[in-house]
Amino acid sequence: MTSAASNWNAAKGRMNSNWAAGMSQFLGASVSSVRVANYQAGINSAQYRGGDPDKWERNFRAAMTGG
């Protein structure tokens, strides 16, 4: 979990820079600077919250065994 949190925090810069480019390509037009600023503020203020590995394992096993 510790490495997941540090990797996620390290990826914030890529998330910020890639979002506007991806949205522009998707929309076929540039994204407004206000939207880019709002998205970046959200990413920069977000905190990593890891999942529950025990719950993940239970759900994965249930999905793989059909029940």
C-alpha cells in the first residue's frame, strides 16, 4: 500500500498534463483554461486512499468461482 500511494502521488503531474491533451483529442477542440485549472486543483488536492485488500480478495474469489 505504501508504494501504491507514493506511485499515485508521483503520477499526479502526468495526470495533470495528459488530461487536457486527452480531452482535447476526444472533444476535437481545446479545453477551457478554467476546466483545466479546476481539474488540476482537484488532482493536486486529492489524497490516495488504498482499498481493502481482504475485501478485494473475497470479491475476486467470488467472481472467479461464480458466486
